[in-house]
Amino acid sequence: MVSDLQLACGLLATIAEQYRLDGYLIRNLGLKDLGCKFYPHWHRAIESHLNGFIKQILNFGADPTYKIGSLAIAADIRALLTRECGTATDAFNSLCGLRTNSWNIRADSVPDQYEHAIQELQHQINKMERWLRIIAGIGPNDFVGALVEA
């Protein structure tokens, strides 16, 4: 149970840090409103779920250490969104499996922690997929305004 929670912490911490990095990168490209989606808005949402998992680990009296995955930068906005969407989808699938494990051992409030984090990731994935569809449907020089409005 605790190792699953630590794994969930690592997944969420990796996403939160990647959002921070990408938020700065996007804002430096001149897309301030889009950059604010990743950091601080989505970063804070994921960080809030991360803190919930850490509290659960502490409730079990265990060490709340976890490993953060590797971070990457992207050459353009399409590559950045594609990578972020893939990373969030992988984390979503992993958290769904961890939630199932916690249900199987009949943990008390732990499945709720997973459920809230899963819902947040699903919302973020849907938004990124929408942005990618917008980019695919318009010319390379026209996407800046469309993303800011989305």
C-alpha cells in the first residue's frame, strides 16, 4: 500500500515539475495565458493531490520519500503538448491501476485520493487533446491566437 502511494507521489511530482518547466518555456515564447495553464494553475492542482498522497503515507507512519522521473524540454509547442499529453495519459493509467489495488485491499480513504487525482488528470488530458486538434486544423502561423482563446 505505502509503495503504491510512493509511486503515485513520484508520478504526480514528475508531472508537477514538468508543468512548471513547460509553463516557463511557453511564457518565454510569448504565450503568457497558455503558460499560466501549466504553471501555476495545473501545477498547483497536481501539487495539491501530491500533498494529499504524502499525508496518506504519513498517516500510515511510513517514510514519504518518492522518486521523480526525468524531465524534458520540447522544440516547439506541438511537441510540448504531445509529450505532456502522453505523460499525463501514462500517469492516468498508472493511477487507475493503483486505485484498483487500493480497492482490492479495502483501504479506507485512499481510493478517494486516487479518484480525485485521476479526475484532474483526465480534465488536463482533455484540454491538451483539444489544443492539439486546434493546432492540427490550422496553419502553423495561425495557432497562437487559437490556443490562447481555447
